[in-house]
Amino acid sequence: MLVGLLFFLGLALTLNTGIIFAAENSTGNSSTTSSTYGLTSTASTNTTSLAAGSQTEKQKAAGTPKTIKVLIYSGTYAGTGGVSGIKQALNYANANNVVPNVVFTYATSTRITSTTLTGYDVLAMPGGSGGYYYLNSGSISGSAIKNFVANGGGYLGICAGAYSAAARTDGYYNGWGIAPHVYAKAVSYIGDLPIQITSAGSQVLGTSGTTSIYHCNGAAMYVSGKAVTFATYSDSKTGYKGYAAIVGDYYGNGRTVLCGPHPELSSNVPTYVSKLIYWAAGGSSSSTPTTTLTVSQVAQAASRVKAFFETNKRLPNYVTTTAGQISMPKFLNLMATATTQANSGSTAAIKVTSVNGASSWTGTYKNGNIQKSEILSMAQRIKSFISTNGRAPNYVSTSLGNISYNSVIYMFSKIMAFYSTNKRLPNFVSM
């Protein structure tokens, strides 16, 4: 009877504190947020499995793409929002060629066994009710997962999926240990928070600096041995400033990625999930980041800058692309180049180059239309100014007056957004 009472108390403690191991509740009542610090696209809402043949023209031109097959757990204790978010992230990766010449296919399963894992390259365990529940679920075989990774499979665990895969969550339970050099601290915090990308993380994610990301009681981690930290918590909201937020580790012949926060529920980081899965599948981190964009990719990003400006009455700090997070000075140079190439029909890749911001935002102009010939002249002058000075101009002289730096960026975002929809430059742009 005493043993039974102790078990009940232990279970009650886990249930009362277990929410801090949860990514979201299993009914999918998650909170999807958009960072106010930058701008990204919204991932596709198509949640059907993608065939291996679903690839971009760029991927086709590059030759036969590598296919990475992902199994997403969608059974008991898994949050439906997290499952959908992973699907959307992989759809986005395929549509935008996030990992060059790689196509992601996926399926879901309500059970994880050796049989259901057969034929897949990576298992994705989304957030859910908690790591404790995954570890004790009759729908999930821990031994099957361990064998899968040990034999060369990859694993992505987000929030609850991270807690359950770590070596141990201090003070509570041992995990499956497929990240044998990673230890977790239980966290109680829900909301956006900043994470700092490490140098190793920059190689995998193709971006750097600090990024705001959604968090819902996910793990703060510390590592030893072979484990690599990709991002850390950069403030004290979790109570664990400087602890790892995203890590990679090795188990047997396989790789694991554990993620405390929720990239799949953060629209400002649409490439993180696919790039982490690519690494877990054994992909080389050095080949993940890109340094060029196509005219179409610039135009697609411009559509998002336009929408952000019209909604918020200001420019975003950056726009997320397959080449990482692009600051507005860099993006102005990209749009000016894309405009001239769109006019000439050039399909050459546009290199992302370093550009400093304008020293001040000045300029006064009257309302009116700027014709296509003047648009092209402005684009050339902007490119020339940036090439000579290494920074964006404070204003650009036009027939309407001097248009300030921020308004010039908005103007070219309108021009390239038109191109994205109509596959041609507009005859004029209204200002």
C-alpha cells in the first residue's frame, strides 16, 4: 500500500509539473506567433504527403534530387498544431528549394514501432503533452526509436520530443538517451523569446544573430562530449540564460536534434525545421546555406516586405529567404538588381552582398506615378551608389522629388511584388 501511495504521489507530481515539458496540449491549442522583429512568409497550408517528384524547376535543372523521407508522429499526446507546423515547414522547403537539390517527403503515424519506421530517414517527434507521456506511451516504442537512430536514422525532437530523447531531465526522469550527451532542465515559460544562433548553428541554419521564436515550456539544455549547440537562450525569461535552446548529438550511426522552442510554430523562421531535419539525416552543414537568390525568390520576398509595410507602416528589420535573414539595405540592393535583370530577361543568380544602412532617412516628394523607364534608371543608380559607397542611399532623386530610403524600399517592393504576380515589370508605380 505504501508503494502504491508513493507511486501515486510521483505521478501526481509529474502531472502537476509535467506541463513544463509540454510543447502544446494534445488537442492542438497552440499559439502560433509572428515575430515583430522581422518578416517571413507564411508556410503552405497543404498538409498532404508530398511525392518525391514534387520539386522546383531549379531542383530539376540540378539533376536528380536527394529525397529525405520523414515520419511525423501524430498519435496520443502529440499536439496537432506541431504536426501541422512540421508539414507546412517541409512544404515550404520544397516550394522554395531551401536545401538545394533536396526534396522532403513525409507521412504521419499514430504509432512508432520498428515496422512504422521502416523506409524512413528521419523521425520527427513534435511537441505535445510532455516528455513523460511520450516515454510512457503505449503508442511509442522507445527501443524501436533507439534502434532506428543507432542504425543511421535521424531524429528531430521538439519540446516534448526533446525532453523524451535527452539523456535525462534533471530532477524528473531519464529519457531514451538518443542524445546521450544532452541533459535537460525543466522550464515553465510560454511566449516569444530570443535565441542566439551559435557559429555551429549558423552553418546548419544559414543565418546568424538573435531571432525571436515561440516557446511553450520547452527544455533548456546543457551538453557534453560530441553534442553541438546550435542556439542558446539569450535572455532570462526561461530562467536559463545561456543554456542551449537547439542542439545536435550523435547516437550510434545516427544523428539527433533537440529543440526546446518551436520553429514549426514561428512563421519568422520558416527554414529552420527543414534544415535541422537535413542535418539529422546526415546532410553536410556546410552545404546548407546559400549565398545567392533568383529574381523570382527576390520578388517573392518583396511581396512579404510590401505586405508588412502596408500593415505596420514601417519596414521590417529583415526578410527571411533561402539565403538567410536579409537586412533591408541588402534587400534594396537585391531588388534593384532583380529589377534590372527582370527587364533584360536575365536569369543569373543574384549574389547577396554586404550593404550598410543609410546614414539618415531624408527626402520630400509629391504624389504621382513613376514610369518604367525612370524605375530602371533608379535601379541602376541605386546599384551604382551602393557599389561605390558600401551603403544604401539616404534618398533617390526622381521626377516626384527626393524619395527617402525607407520609401524607396517600399516602392521597389511594390514593383517586385507586381513582378511576382504578373511575371513582368509594371508600366509605372504610384507613390
